[in-house]
Amino acid sequence: MDLSEVIDVYFNESNELLRDMESILLRMEKETPDPDSLNALFRAVHTIKGNSGMFGFEETVKFTHIIENLLDDLREFKIPFQKQLTEILLSAKDHLEYLIHAEPKSEITKERLESGKTILNSIYPYLKKRTSSEKHISEEKPETDKPEQPAPGNDTIPYFLISFRPNKNVFGHGLDPISFLAYLKKLGEIKFIKTITSELPTIENYNPEDSFLGFEISFQSDSSLEKIQKVFEFIESDSFLHILPPGATVEDLSYLAGQLPEEEIFLGNVWKEMGILNNKTLVSYLNRLIPPSNNESQPKMELETLISQKKIQTQGTVLKVDSQRVDLLINRVGELVVSAANLNQLVSNTDDSNLQESSFLVSRLLNEVREISLKLRMIQIGDIFQKYQRNVRDLGRELKKEINLHIIGKETELDRNIVDKLGDPLVHIIRNACDHGLETPEERIGQGKPIAGNIWLNAYHDTGSVVIEIKDDGKGIQSDIVWKKALEKKLVSGNKPENNEEIYKLLFLPGFSTASSITNVSGRGVGLDVVQKGIEALRGTIHVQSSPNKGSVFTIRLPLTLAIIEGFLVSVGTSLYIIPMEMVLECLDFTEENPDTKNNYFPLRGTLIPYIKMRDIFSQNTDYEKKKENIVIVRMGENKAGLVVEQLYGEFQTVIKPMGSVFHSVKGVSGSSILADGKVALILDLPSLFERTIHLEKIKTLNETRML
């Protein structure tokens, strides 16, 4: 059986739990944790322990067991919370993250095992501070073949509970589930067995070669848990198997119910019938299925009320889908949208009103499906922002600086494919802000600033794009130093430009750095050029502003999605181009006979805006003197500009196709699209297009100067 998909789910769920743990622990450094935070930490570790146990990842289980004991004591107030515990738990979280990803691949090193033991040794003294009358659950007990039986009246299960769900194709592998149950009887007594028939199909769909039955077994035995697990050793990979030992709690049952395919209410009734739960523990079990109320004075609900509320809550569930399937769906929907647009054009030329109405309805429904499918891939950017809290904390300690990270706009949504590739560029910018941007505490005090430096991460939507700002209140970028370094490296020549923004662009050149010394954090000049390449690969732009002693702002502008865009189709000669629709403001007639149209500036209601001619940029050989021209006014951030084209085709929905590697160095083009008639249109990257134009103008001016 291929367990790769199941292991991927294990990784994803564990990563989410670890991220939540880190968030809570970082808050605990600044304020005393409340009971909800401690409970959330305990649940995260408990869930990771349970998931790891299901796969037999023993090192992870042993490590989480001690962490679980510590968190259990903290939430039960058996030991007081101390600030140094946060540092220990953060180290434990890091080690746990390593174990989760290394143990499934059998890649755990002896050095990391020793590191884990060091962390546990720092925890043991806190566990020993409990009162002597309490049992030290952290102490390792020798294994015995006879499990400790729970005392009568405890809210625990009295026997082993075996949840056994053979896979549908188990017979095809030559395995008979009943034979394993027969062998189980040799180790003890089956007190109760409940056959689960919820997967049993109708007679029309029944295949006698498939297995559809599951089993819940109450089993009494003096054997150890390991011996009982070995009974199912040969069938375990072809089934879902989970065994709870005597003494397991209602919380363990609640967790198990979440792993089984049946409804939690149904399982509670089954376990009640089997004697695993009694009236009291059944109510406790159902209470755990209802989220805690903010009103602590609310009375306990009756059994019927609990069941009815749980039924209502289970009507809406979260479905986890492989991201590749979502990508495939979006690509296919995009192709459908383009085909529908072409169909509409053909239908509009007919006189059949019914056909036109049907075509319009199909297009409208397809647009709705497109919007829904795109939202499937949109995630809140706060998830990627949150992990930088830990990065900034650790960098501050390494650099001996006090740094506060402020996150704004967590709810802003962005395409998951962009978020996945955005991590490295943001890390580089944040590390530079911590190292180069923010002063030391002594320097800040000398300048009258607060001792703690600040970094702001802000995200918001703007005209169909997502804007991410990384701002600090440090010393800013010293343009004189940047220009001097560039002269030393012979990257520039001549006089310093008056516009500092031109100087700041030098920071993105490969190998460029203003650091006087190389540190573990930065100074090698391999950061910002990687940032720019990463942002450009996402069809985005990056812009820098800075003020001496006030700080710097790095502004990243990205498209909302990499899959489908609303475009404005234009042409020059026989070539077709698509302009992102969110940047288009208006279209006007263009004529060079207009006396105000000179020096590449176009008059627009009392103002002059720069423009470029597409035929000049892409060297189109057209008889343009005989053709009518139009100018498309576009907006890039706060600036306006014009594109002179020949033909306007209007709004067009397009699926973005990546350019081949041979075209990666071409500025001004971010992708391509195949139109419904088979023609290829290039998607324009306006910021880099205008940047390319400015660069070409500078070269032209320099050549003319040399000729003189």
C-alpha cells in the first residue's frame, strides 16, 4: 500500500500545529499565558503524539510524551509558569519539527538525538517540582507484559478498544480480516464486538471480492499493547488500526473519533452499547465535541441537546484537497472561459436570439465557476507573515537588538502559488532590515529613539494587485555610501544622480553590499538580487523609499493570481498584446500632429503623461503612417502612462501560459496566452516595459553624446 499521500497529510497537519505552537509561545514571552493558550499547546502536542503513534514513529512519540507531561502540569497549575519555560518549549518545538520530517525517512542523526535529550533534561527539573504526593508521570516506568488496570469508577475505558477498518481491496492481497480476530482470542477475551456496516453498498454496487465491514472490539487481556499490535502486524498496512489501552481517557476517544470515517455521535452510541462508555462518560464525550462557550456560567447541556447541536455542526466540514488537483481545475476552467468568449463572438453574429441568450447564460455561469475556483487557491497572507515573528525574535537576540515586528493586513488573500514563492524574498528583506536598517540600542538612545526598533509588515489590495510593504524605523539607506560603493566596484560612473531612487536600484545588483563586515546574518551581497529575481518571476515589482534616520520602505506589488487575468487585447501590426485590465484607465485617439504631443508626453486634461510606442519597443515593421493609432492610458501605482497601439479589441479573459526559458531575459513580457482562434498574444509586464524603455533612452542619449 502506498502511504505517501497519508504521510503528506501527517506532515501538513503537523506543520499547522507547530505553527500554532510557535505563535502561542512567542506571545508567552511577552505576557503570562491564559488557560486557553496552555490548553491549545497541550492539544497540539497531544495530536502530534497521537498521529506519530499511528505510524509507529517512536522517537517522536517518546519526545512528545515528556513535553505533553510538562504542558499538562502547566495547564493543571501543578507547576507555576516561568518565563524560561518559553525558551525551552521553543527549542522543543524546533526539535519536534526536525523529528517529524526526519523520522519517516529514517534520517535522524545521533547528534540530533543528543540535542533532544538535552532539551528533555532541561524539562525534568520542572516536572520534579510537583508535590511529592503526586505520581511523576514523567518518570520512565519499566515495561511489563501486564498493563495496569484502572480503578473502578474512574472516567477511563475498562478494556482495550480496537478500532479495525480493513481496506476495500484487502481480499485481493490474500488477507482475511476474520482470521486475525480469531488469533486475537488466543491473547484474551473479546468482551464485545460491533460490526460496522456504514460502508456497505447497495446490492447493485456490491462486489463479493471487496471488503466493506469494519469492527469495534472491546478486548480484555493481560498482554501488553505491543503484543496485541503484533496480532495485526501483517494486515496493518492494508487497514486502519488503532488500539486504545485500558485506562485511556474520554479525550483519547474524542481524538480517535475524529480519525474514523463514521460520525462521532454514531461512535459514541456504539461505545456506549459496548460498555466502553457509561452515561456519565458519554455526556463528557459529547461535551468535547462541542466547542467551549465563552460563557463559563452556562449550565451543562442535556444529552439530547448535545446530540442535536453536534448534528447541526457536522453539516459543514472542511475538505482537504491536493493542491495539484485545484491547479488542474483552474487551468481547465480558464480554457473553458476563453472558449466561451470565442463562442460568444461567433454567436453574436447570428440572428438566433435563443442561441444568444443561452450563450450569455453559459458565459455568466462559467465566470462564476472561475471566481469560485480561483478562491479555492487563495489563502490569507497572515499565515506566511506569522512565521517571521520567530525569525525576528531570533535575529534580535543574535544581533543584540530589541526588535518588535508588527503585522497588518493578515486577512489579505493571495494566490497560494505566489505565497509559496514569496517566502525567500521576504526573509532577505527582513534580515537586511534587522541587520542594516535598525540601529543598536545604544545608537537609538543617542538619537532619541525608543530602545526597541520596529519593523512593520503590511499587506493590502490595490487595483487588482496585492501590495506588501516592509517598513522599519531605522537609520535609512545612506545614498552617498551606496553611490561610493558602486563607484569602487566600477558598477557606475559619472556624477551622482539627483534622484535617490535611481541609486537605490543599485542595491539589487548581484554581489552588491554596503556592509563593512560579513556576519552570519548578511553582508555577502547575495540577498537583494535574489529578492528582485524572485519578485520578477512572480510578475511583480519592488520599489524602495528611504529617509535618513527615519527608516526605509520596500514595496512589493504582485498580481492576485498566476492563472487567469482580465486583459485588454490590443495589436500592433500582426502582433497581439494583452494589457492587465486592472491597470487600464481609458483609451483615446492618438495623433502626432497634435502640437502638444511632443517629447514623448501626451496631454491629458491639463497634465502631461509619458507614453511609449509599442511599434518602437518591439520593432514592428508596419506602415503606421496609414493606420489610425490609439493610446491606452494605464496606471502603475500612483503614476500614469500611455501605450500607443493600432487596434483595440476590448476586454478579454485570458489564461496565462509561462514563457519558455529562452524568453526569460526579455523585459516587458510576463507571459503569453493562446487565443480561441489559435493565435498567440503576449501579456505585457508594464512596470518592466517602462523600465526597459527608460534604459534604452539612456543608452540612446549616451551614444548621441559620444558622437558629439
